[in-house]
Amino acid sequence: MTATARIRVRWAMRTVLFACGVCLAVACTYRPDEHILYEEVPCGRWQKSDALDFEILVPDFTRPYSLEVLLRHDNRYEYRDLQLSYSISTRGLIVFSDSVALTLADKPQQWNSSGIAMQQSCFRLPIPAHFPLSGLYKVELRHNMRVPSLSGITEAGIRLTDGRDDTPLTILPHRK
């Protein structure tokens, strides 16, 4: 290999490494206004009696927040929808409680979410824009389906995001 060929190869390798470094730096951004928590569903079977509990910290009650539920499921999940009830409480008092119907698929096994063997869906929950107090809140999720046990739901999580955009509330999955 000639000297000029070696220089070209080194330059190409440095360019590729630099491009990979830039992509990695852009992909791994930290958002201090976003808090994500996940709970694993035991054995991939969500019992009707099982509540998934999350504790979130609301540092400033004067600021608006958005709350999203994040679901991970595999192809064992047999339904198109998921009926979900949730409550938000602090200091033993329920601040907000509601139930929603989340659409996971347009047709059976044709998921609206991303993934191949494991699907991940994100749904924005209709909550009040402001929390009444600063402090620690407990978010409790339960499935509200007619069956006693759901198989295929592997993890559920919540994302608390600082700020509230002006997009209309939806319980359809966010497509990215």
C-alpha cells in the first residue's frame, strides 16, 4: 500500500469515527425536564388485582406537566385495546382518578407501536395541567379488562414531562 493510500484510509477512518461520535452524542441527550419510571409485570401476566405503583416528584406545582403511560408488550397480548384505570395521589389523598381505553392495534396483531418481537407504545394521559402541591405523588395503574389476567404485557411505565404543549389530548399512541 502506498503512502497516499494509507493517508486516505486513515482520513476515512477518522471521518467515520468522528461521525459515529457525533451520532452517539446527539442520540444520548439528557433531558432534565423528563422523568421515566418502569415497572416489570411479573412473568408477563398482569393480574387484575395487581396495581403498578410509581412515585414521581413534582418539584414546582406552578408549572404545567404532561403524564404519559409507556407500555411494552409482546405478541402474546391477544387484544386490540387495553382498558386502564389510573389514580394520582399525594399524602394519602387522591388528586385525580380516571380510566382510559388505549388502542394498541388497528387489527389483531397489527400493532400501532414500534418494535418487532417486543412492542412499545406511548399514550398521553388526560390529567390536569397543574398539580395542586409540590412534592411526591403516587401514580397507580391497573388494567380494567374483563379478564382476570392479561398475558403479554411485560412492562409498564410513566413519563412525567415538564411543560405542556398545545396539542390536543389524545389517548392514541404517539407515532415517532
